[in-house]
Amino acid sequence: MQAPRYPFTIDREGDAALISMQCDGFIRCRTMPLYLLDALVRACNRIRSHLVAVLAQDERFKATVPAYPRFIECMHFDAFAGVCDVHVVASRDNAAIEFCAAFYDAGDHSAPAFVLVGDQLDEFVRKGRAVLRTAAVAP
């Protein structure tokens, strides 16, 4: 996908996690308890394994995916874990299909808190698990 990829970090301070994303000269940050980070890591892992892996192999689905910048919504969760709305979309870049997950503050879709494109889902799971391991919270 030709969609921009925004660098992000996941850090820990005591019993809190900080997710920050650099976006067009701004840094968007969300602080949350570690149990919410754990829920987001699990959600991203499920998106990868239960949605992306399945749809990427579905020929009927692939035939409906438009070229970037257009997209097709694959799924959304409203008020996931009581704190955020999650939307997953797909676009085509030539023959390749890429997925994008956008995480919004619950009920506020004016701008996403953070956006993960393509293999950034994997990166989020890896970084999140590493932070949770340091806190002895097994993902």
C-alpha cells in the first residue's frame, strides 16, 4: 500500500504503557494501564491471524479490493476494551493487498490515535509483547 507508515514506539513507566506515533510532524501519545496494552496486543495478533491471514488467501475477497487510495472496510470494533474503536481496511497496490488498522479514541473519529499499516501489525505485537515481558505480564 502506498499509505504512509508512521513510526511508533511502545514504552513502559511503572504500571503504565505509553504508545506514541510520529505523524506529519506531530507526536500522538496514549498512556494506558498495562492490561489495556495486553488487550491491544491480543487484538492485533487476532487481526493478523484471524482476519488478515484468512482474507489474504480468499480469492473472492481479493477481487473486491480497490486500488489505493480507495479501500474496503474489512471489520471494525466499537469501544474495544471500553477505550478505542478499531477499523481494519484493505487496499490494493498493483497485485499486492495490504491491510491497515486504525485505532481511534472511543467515539472520536476525528483522527486516529495510531495507525498500523501492513507489517506494522507484526511490529506492534513484537514491541508490545516485549514491554509486557518486562512487566511480567504474559501476552
